[in-house]
Amino acid sequence: MGSTSFQAPTGTRDFYPIELARRRYIERAWRAVSVRHGFEEIDGPTFESIDLYKAKSGEGIVSEIFHVHSGKDERSRAGAEQGGAREAPFALRPEFTPTLARMYASRAAQLPRPCKWFWQQSCFRAERPQRGRLREFMQWNCDIIGDGSPAADAEAIGVCVGLLEELGLTPEHVKVRFNHRGALAAVVSRLGVDEQHMPAAFVLLDRRDRLSDDDLEAMAFEFGITSFDFLRLLKRPRNAQGIDAMAAALPAEVARDAEALLEPLRTVESHLAGSGVGPWCSLDLNVARGLAYYTGMVFEVHEISGAMRAVAGGGRYDNLIETFGGPATPAVGFGMGDVVLSLVLQDKGLMPGDREIARALGLRPDVQVISNGSPESDALVPAVVGELRRAGVHARRSYKATKNIGKLLKEAADADARYAVIIESASEVTVKNLDDGTQVKAPRADLRAHLSPAR
Ligand code: HAM
């Protein structure tokens, strides 16, 4: 019979035990930091009505949607008959924010304000896979719903920074760059870009780091943006950061009013300083964000050299819940992916070794049970392992044929077991502490008393 070999689809990952342990290490930190900051976990479906994303997320993300057909409904059948996925009724979730807004909108009357929710699951985007960019990735979201204050903006950024700190990152490694869509829109409109072209202007500003001046200019003309002043702002030196540098980049007639226009940014900046995360954050006019629903403060976390895609991104979206049929409800939050975060941790030498990760996750074996090589002891191994496991002890045994105790002890040490228990007879065991090398002989009946609880 012939055989066919299969590979995981492009842009997806298989997680063997070590890789899954590394992912769990990150997920554990996400959950711990969320809980510490007072967020409660929620979840929603893996696929949603495609219209949920078409409503407000913007062209960028809609063009990356994985279409889902149930094969049972009319719209699905029609789409399949046309040989295309265009009319799929469902989409694999490319992000969580629309689901969260839909969930809040449908129970707004019963839910508290503010509502602080976190979520961590996989997302799917049909992007061209490259370093830091996959088609299936884990994402962590924290959102504060029902609080429109700049203090909530700073709190959202504060959780994100809390996670970075939890994993050993510092402002030397990563930077939070923030901006304000309101301020940006005010400046950009003063430069002659009308309301209709504003989303395109945000896209250009969002891509400024990745494109050359010529490409930016070509794209601007393609979008129908002809304002010379806006082009000048787009093409200003890439290293111009900070509120004052931004003000200096404005044409004279706008610069005169710069302080008033930049007022929302000053407010965000002072709240960030007040909440102790000031050293992590800097204003950056380039941060416009690709998603269409943001209305106020926006931010992204980047590795300091800016070489990779963002580790995290978010902002304020005050109209989304209302768009989905709920009452007017302000909201702010962010999403962080596991892919770029893992790369940054690895590049900075901050991803712990496999043994430390296993220990941190509580996967360290308590005991490796070893026979002293006599037939009587060999036969007792399953019974001793079984007794320990029933008592809640993480007990392992060797599956090797060797009777060499030295080799078996080495196997126990390689497995990072805390103790090796050598069965000497039906009634006696040797308990060897593999951390400090001490060992005692003990009656088998007293074995558990010789095992200290795992720390
Ligand atoms: P986003 O900027 O599209 O925002 O995604 C957030 C993070 O998810 C990115 O910074 C990146 O780390 C990760 N990510 C996105 N796409 C990929 C990909 N193809 N491969 C690997 N990682 C990826 C949102 O999704 C918003 N819904 C976040 C939000 C929550 N805003 C408010 N609340």
C-alpha cells in the first residue's frame, strides 16, 4: 500500500512537548498578570458571522480572513457553487475585539461598568507567513469596558507593561509607543486631508516605518491624497519622536496651535507618568494602527530596534459596542501575540531553559522508581509507582531494559526527578534525594514520609 505524508498547513505550528511547554510558560504569565490586575477571563466562538468583521474592523483585516462554510446553509451552498469563498457566512476569528463588543452589547444592562475582561486563545489570519507572522497564533487581550477616562487608557497600557516586566523585559528591550487618533486626525485634517480620506491617511502613517518615501508618495496619490503638507509630515525624519519633535514637524500655521491639538496626548502622557509606566512609553506620531475602529489613544509595543512587527497593539474604541446594538459604551484594550513575544524573549536571552520552564509549570517529577535489579524488585515497580500516583505523587519509572543502577539514576537525574526510590525488597526502599545527593534506607510503608512536598 502506498503512503502519503502530510505536513502542517503553511503558517501553522505543531507543538511537541518542549514547544508547548514554552507556549504554556507565556500563557501562564498572561493569565497571572491579568488576574493580578483585576481582569476576569471570558471566551467566545472560534468562528463568527463574517459580517461581524466587515462591520468595523477595516479592509486590512477583512482581506486576511479565513472563510468558513458550514456546507448546510443557503449562503454557503451558493458560495460553494460559485467555486469561491467570497460569500462564506462565517470567518475564523482573526481577532477577538468584535466578539467582545458583541458579547458586551448583548448583556450590557446586566454587566458592571467598568467590566475588565481578558481572553487568550488562537486567532487566524491568511497573511503571508514570515518571521513573526503566522496564519495561526495565540493572542492575549485585556479590555476595560465602560470607562472612558484617560486613567483607563493608562491602566490598559499598565497591564501590558506588567506582562513585559513579568517576563524579564525592561525599557532597554522594548518600548511602548503611543499616539492619539483624535489628535492625529485634527493635525492631519489641518494639513488638508478631508474626513473621507482619513482612514487612508491612518494606513499611510501606520506603514511609514516599512515603506520608502517614494512608495509612501505613490500610495498617497493612489489613495487620492494630494496634500503637500501631509506628504511632508509623512516624509519627515524617521527618528523624530516625542511631542516636541512632532510639533516641530508641523507647518507653521498648524504649529501655532500645536499645543491645543496635542492636548489629548499630553493628558495620556501625564497619566502614564502618574501610573509609573512613563519610562516604558514614548509618543510616536507613526503609530496609527491598522484597525478601523480605534477612536482615541492608540499604542503599540515594539522591540527597541523596531526590526520586528509589534509585540502588542491596542487602543480606545468608543463606538464599537454601540455599532453592535449596545448602549454607547467607551472601551480600551490591547492584543498581544505569542509569536513576536517569543522571538523577542529568545533574542534577548530571556526565554528560560527547558528545565526551568518545566519546573515553573509544575511538571517536575517527584520520584523516579528504580528496581535494584532483583526479579522480586523488578516485579514490584508497577505497584510502588501505582501507590505513589494514587497518593498524588508525580511518579515515573524507566522503560529501559537496563538493570544498571548507575544508568537508571542518570535517567532519573536527566528527567529532573526530585527523588530516586530504589526498591530493595518487598518491605524496604532506598530514598535518594537527587538535589543534595543524600540517601536513606526506609521501610516501604514509610516511603511517603521521606518525600518532602514539592515547592
Ligand atoms: P493587532 O495589532 O491586529 O490588534 O494584533 C495584536 C497583536 O497580535 C500584534 O501586535 C501581534 O503580536 C499579534 N499578531 C497579529 N497578527 C499576527 C500574525 N499574523 N502572526 C503572529 N502574530 C500576530 C488586534 O488584534 C486588536 N483586536 C487588539 C485590541 C484588543 N484592541 C483593543 N482590544
